[in-house]
Amino acid sequence: MHDERRRIEERVQRVHDQRIKTAIYAASVPFEVEAWQAPGEPVSFEEAASASYEPFAMDTPWGPPWGTTWFRMRGQVPAEWAGKRVEAVIDLGFIGDWPGNQAEALVHLADGTPLKAVNPLNQYVPIGNPAVGGEEIHYLVEAASNPDILAENFSRPTVMGDVLTAGDKPIYTFQRADLAVLDEDVFHLDLDLQVLRELMVHLEEHDPRRHEILHTLDRAMDTVDLDDVSGSAAAVREVLAPALAKPAHASAHTVSGVGHAHIDSAWLWPIRETKRKTSRTFSNVTALADEYEDFIFACSQAQQYEWVRDNYPQVWERIKKSVEKGQWAPVGGMWVEADGNLPGGEAIARQLVHGKKFFMEHFGVETKGVWLPDSFGYTAAYPQLAKLAGNDWFLTQKISWNQTNKFPHHTFWWEGIDGTRIFTHFPPVDTYNARFSGEEMARAVRNYQEKGGGTRSLAPFGWGDGGGGPTREIMERARRLADLEGSPKVVVEHPDKFFADAREEYPDAPVWVGELYLELHRATYTSQARTKQGNRRSEHLLREAELWATTAALNAPGYSYPYEKLDRLWKTVLLHQFHDILPGSSIAWVHREAEAEYARVAQEVQALTAEAVAALGSGETRVFNTSPCDRAEVVRTSVGVPMYTEVPANGSAPLGSGEPPQPVAVTGRVLDNGLVRVEVAEDGTLSSVRDLRADREVLAGEGNLLRLHTDLPNYWDAWDIDKHYKNRYTDLLDAEAVTVVEEDPLLGAIRVERAFGKGSRITQTITVRAGSPRIDIETEIDWHETEKILKAAFPVDIRAAHSSAEIQFGHIQRPTHTNTSWESARFEVCNHRWVHIGEPGYGVAVINDSTYGHDVSRTVREDGGTTTTVRLSLVRAPRIPDPEADQGKHRFTYALLPGATIEDTVAEGYALNLPLRVADSAGAAEPVVSVEGEGVTVEAVKLADDESGDVVVRLYESRGGRAQGTLRTGFPLAGAQVTDLLERPLAEADVDGGGVAVTLRPFEVQTLRLSRRND
């Protein structure tokens, strides 16, 4: 037989694209359209309905960037269309086929009822099936003219990322607003051809099935009447039917499809636009559920549900009905799909608590899995936290984006730092926006790495990132692929069902231990430093407010614990941990608003703390310690006078309590407190740091060396640091001034001032305090660089086999060598409050109050010694998607801690991030809780969410070893329970002698619920 493949394939493509697709709508009549552009921010339906509209013609430009235009559409179904399937078809001037970052609209009835959204791949609104001839149609359409930030494929900076800079020139041209008849035979023929053609081209060339489909399609094209596609469509479908009826092989892979609409809570659009995106997408989804009984939609992010509940109550009611019918599956159990690395441990716990409680309260559904398809790597703390929140499974997809190493599993057990394992799946379809294309189905089978052990994988289907969701076309594809030779089988089902079946068939799946590191998007640890700093400080301020509010509630008559305020403030912080806000990968508008929100949160939380401290009564000036460790530190009074004070963990003490230690000597550029001696060179670097206790030099080179690197990644500017950034740099060694600025028996400080680059300035104050080996470097930067990254290096004379970096509720060890491609790919990594390096008997830590990105490397010197260098990433200057990212002023502190054990480092990490609070007139109160026993660390103290008055304490083992201790309470203890994160009982705690016995495995997190006696 002659090879006719090219001729037939090209024939099919042309007939399909030019004749069949264009015949899907058999007849149409235009709407009469009027328009009104809303001034400024979006308005309510009621305001839009009462506005004055003007006539509007098709092919007319409309919509300034970030604007809202309301269109009033009137039409009448022609009498001769009675009994046919009639739809409204609206094309706002869509660009490309991505529904996310461009024109979108929500169609309302005249009474304000939201019907359905329109976007590039979902342009229809059902009118009637069958239609009633003569029926009058009246719509009000809220159209958003969001600019295409992805234009030119992120190749150039754009001013469109903020309403303040985008201008007011219309950016869309309205193309179509019609009533039209859907030709259902042609509609289904279109999908028959798509499915078979795509299946065919992804089969092997020697596969008989490919050739069978090819010749079936050729015969089908012979059957098409090009002058009457509609009239011949049924006959063409009959030709194709046998090819579509052949069942899949008995051993065919099974793809479990679940509807999905990934909606970034902010990214290339602001939060206010996400609120509207949820209404559009959820309207589409509930409409699709009415049309397809076999449709199931999985949706995460409780925050988005709350927006719909508060702003679109009719859509909310439709969601509740879909949940009741089993067609809508709340998943994820988190407030938002948060970044997987940067939120603190307690914040991840609160993500899970707030998310799960929302779904339980409003739907009676307890979610069973963590749904995080798009975060940029995942902390090794997740398995334990997920299980403690009552979850059985974990889903993500993003690790498939690795630049260097292919992750070896799709279905596996993921083991966290404490030993907890959770059943985990990566969809081999490699997308969370599947549409059941032939290419996707072939890829899912080809990629699946559990062949021989498992037989199934998950495919979230529907348009996403900017929402949109599943369409009827995707559902029709799923139906055709349910049991089709040459394709995996497709079944639409709840993700809980998929995970249960996958676990049952593959209980001995392989195990992956430790973090799920994404070998891409490493700059998300650093970009938009002020956003990250706002998050870090908000987390610690909330910890402080909860502790002192609890203390006041237990000790101050008349004080009322601020449940509602704390709940609201936590949710604001949790929202901004979304995986395109906290990582710094959103447009300028998003980060401008985030900084303002963090400032508001700080003000409110500080006021709550001050109120709680004041409620304890008046008296002497006292110092309050929110950290879990006893502290003896130099603090400043309200007028700036330094005083040495000893304060117990979670408690307070009079200002000035404790014996002052050896004073600080300042001699030239040398600071010496008897524990460490620090020498500052003329160029402003640290020329020597000598640990006087161990009698050893800490540094093996210039300490606090600031290095400015060229930083232009190949792609994804705000997201990525590529390894070549290391090759071009300038060391900042020209100090304008090195000046002693404080010389007090309790502290000494030297200030270093530099100017560099394009008008940037950096001022650093190096401080040594009496009684502490910690060397603080308070930093102020006025940053005006572009496409640069600034790092601070500490070369340490230590031969460290690995570095230890704090993560949530513990730390993770990473090799300092690059023996394999896996270690080599970790050239930029994440930490929280500290990084520690050590050799047997000696260690050094670098601590920070708001930075996350760092690298650790080592080299052997000519003298045979080893230099291990820790470098913090301080600030970047990407230009896409925010051309002004990180420009302006930054203030933060990092510190060097010589002679540090892990236990020392944990304590100082808390100390730097939780400054002692001085209250000029406050009353004394016993610490709510105190701990006897090494390694048992208190992370949170609060009142129970159920407002019972019980005290909830979250603690963990912080050193990486087993720990035993006793938790003492500052109130009469009636009983104690070990609970899950949602404060539900797991077991009775061991109460003995007025305390609670605590036994923890390495890095174990434990939540205790303590009831009080009414003495």
C-alpha cells in the first residue's frame, strides 16, 4: 500500500479547521448592544444597572487596562429557531486562547442573577434547548479589560502591571455578540475528529491502529458535503463511529480525571480581580455540572470560596448544591495554595486549620488531601503537618519542571524530617490544566514511572492559572476516551477515590525522604524582599500577640481574648502567602498592596499586644520575652538607654534585672566583649572574628563581603537564578566611611557606609553586645540596581560536610559538596531564621530576620584547611513582571554566631526575630507555660479556637534528637490532651505533679490542649 499519510493528514486538518469548526453555529442574529464604562474600581450590579448606557457597535475598541465596561445586550430568538439549541455567543476581542490574563466577562440576567462567564475558550451562554421562538433576551455583561502581561512571552518589562502606570488607552476590540443556533451534529463531529486525529498522530508509525484511524478519517472526509456540512455531519459520524467504539487494551493505563480551575489568588492581576475571577469560573463550573451529571470538579483555597460567599451569594448557593450532589469536591484544606517553602511552621499549620475548618463548617466536608500543584518546591515539614491536620494524601505537579534531574517517581511515599510519611502523587500528564488532548494522554503514559507497580494516574483538567475551568469540549473528550483503543482509559472521579485506589494497588510504593526541591524558580527565595519581610514579621508579631493575649486572658479580670481580630489578621497573612505573592513573582500592583497590608497588620497586631500587656496592670518598667528560651540581653529603654536584663521564656522581668557581664571594649575598629573580638578592616569587611572562648579564628577570608552579581536568568526573571550569575560580579570594597557610632559598656558599634552601582547606597552597623557572642549587622539599603543580586559572604574556617538550614519545626541538612547532579542543582536554597555549619566540636551560624535565599560552598585552601562559605541573598532587581521590583529602601538585620551549637542557633534565631518588648508601666504575670527539658521548644501559645477557655500549646523537638521534658503551667491545671492541629483529641496527655510529661521523637510536632481548674 502506498504511503498516503501526509495527504490524508493535511486534508483532515484543512477540512476540520476551515469547514467543520466554522459550521458549529448554523445561524446567528446580532444583539443590540449598549455600553457604560465604570469609573475606577469595579462597581456593584445595582450601580451598573442604573447607569446611563450608550449605543455600542461591534469592531469598536473598548476597555482601558484594568478597567470595567458594562454592556447591556438585548435580543430576540427568531420564531423559526423554536425547538433548536440556541446560545448567546460573545467575543470581547479575545487574544490567543488562554482565559487567564486578558478580557473576561460575567453575564447577568436583568435581575442581577449571574449566569455564566465568557472567555476565549468558553464564549457561549445557553439560552434554551429547545429554544422558545420569540423569547426576548436581556443581559448585563460585566467585562474586565485586564491587560496581557504575558505579551511577548515575558521577554520585556511592561508598565501594564499596575493601574498607576498602565495608561487609559483601550486595549480590546469587541468582535461578536450574537444569538446563534448550535448545530449539535457538527459540534459532536468536531470533537470526534479532534479525538481521533490527535490519538492517531501520537501513536507509533508502525502501529496498525494509527493506520486504521488514518483511513477511517480519509473515508470520513469523502462523506463530508463541503457545501452542506450540517446536512452530512450525521453520516460522517457514522463513518467514524467504529473507530471510536474499539475498546482500550486490558492493560491500558487509567487516567483519573478531575475537573480543575487553577486560579492564582494574585499573580498577573491584583487580588481584587481574583475575586471576580472566582465568580466567573465558579459560574461556569456550576453551569457545566447541570449539563453533565458525570462531571466532578475539585477546588481548593478556602479564601476564594469566602470571596464568592461574601460577594456573589447566588453563585455560592449553586456551589453548595453541587457539593451536596457530589459534583463539587472541596480539596486541599488550606486557606490558599501557599508557597511550599517560605511560610513559617505555625503559618502552615494555620493554613491547614483555617482551610479545613471552612470546608467542614460550610459543606460538612473534611478534606483528606493537600492540593498544591503549582508551588515552587515543598518543605520536608509537610508530611507531618499534613498528617496532623487529618490528611491522607499529597498532590503536586511542579517538580516536573526540574531543570537538571528528572524526579524518579510519580506515585510514592513522601517521608518528612520527623519520619512521617504521606502518600503522594505527581500527575505524569505534567500539567494541572489538562484538556485530554492526544498529546497529553500519550505523555501521561510515556512519563508514568511506576509501570509494573501501579496502573493509574491523576489528571486535573480545565483551563487555569487565571481560571476558566473545564469546558463542555473537555468533558466530551473525556467521554470519548473512557474506553478507546490506543489511549489510556479516562474516568472522571473524585481525587479521594483516585488516591484510595492508587494506594490499594501500590501499598509498597517507593519512598522519597526529605524536601521536594524544585530545580527552578530559586529566586523566589529572594525577589520582592519587602513582601518577604512583611510576612516574616507578621508571623512573629502574631505569635507575640497570641501569647500576651493569652497571658492577659488568664490573669487580667475583664480582659477579653480578641478571637475575631486574631482570626481576621491571620487570614490576611495567610492570603499573602499565596504562591505568587510571597515568592515575589507577581505584578507591581500586587506587591504594592501587599506592603500596605503588612503595614496595616503590623499596626493592628502591635495594638493588640500593647492592649494585652497594659491589661496586666501598671507598675514598673518590664521587659517581655516572647521567645521559647530564657534570655539575658542588652535592651534599650524607651529613651534609648541600653540596659542588661534577664527574662524567662514566655515571661517578663523588671528592666535591668540580672548582673551585667564583662563590658565591651572599643579600640579603633575592634570590638571585644570577652567572648568574641571583631576587627573591621578599612574597606568595611570583617578582617577577623576571633572566638575567645574557643581561642580560634572563625573567618578564613573577608567576612561580610558584599558581592554584586549580574543576574539575568534565561527566562522567568522574578522566579529564576541561573547558575551563570556567579561568573560576573563586583566586590564592594570601597567604603566611604568606617566609623565608631556607639561606645558603651554594654555595646559597641561600628558603621560602614558605601555607595555603588547606579546610585545605590548601603549602610551597615556592626554591633557587639555585652554577654553575647552574636555579631549583628543591621543593614539599610537604598537600592537602585537592575538585573543584579547582592549577596553577603561569610567564609568560615570549618570543614563542614553539610549545612543545616532551619525549616518549619526543625532543620534540614544539605551536603556542601557537588558530587552528583542533585547536589550541584542546589546552588541556591532556602532557609528560615538560620543556617548552621559545623565540624565535630565547633560550629558557626548565620542568622537573619527576613531573608530566605542562600548558598553554601566549600573549598580547600593551599594550607590544607577547608573554607566553608555561607552567602545570604539580600536583594535582587528583576524587571519582569514588575519592572521596579525591590527598588528603594530596605532595612533588615543578619548576624554571625561563632561557637554555636544547633541549640544555641535555635535560641538566637528566635531572639533576633522576637525582640524583647519594653513596657514602661506593666504588671507581672507568671509565664503561661514553661518547659523543663532540652530540645522541647514552644512554638505557639493561644486560647482554643472553640472559645472554651482552654489553653493550646504547640511545641516541637528542635535539635534533631529525642527529647523528654515537662511542661509547667502558670495556671491551675485540670487536665491535658494531645490533639491534632484542629485541636481535636488524639490521646490523653500524662499529667503528673502539676505538669505535663512530654516525650518527642526528632522534630516531632505536638499540640497540647490544657484545661484549667476553677480554683
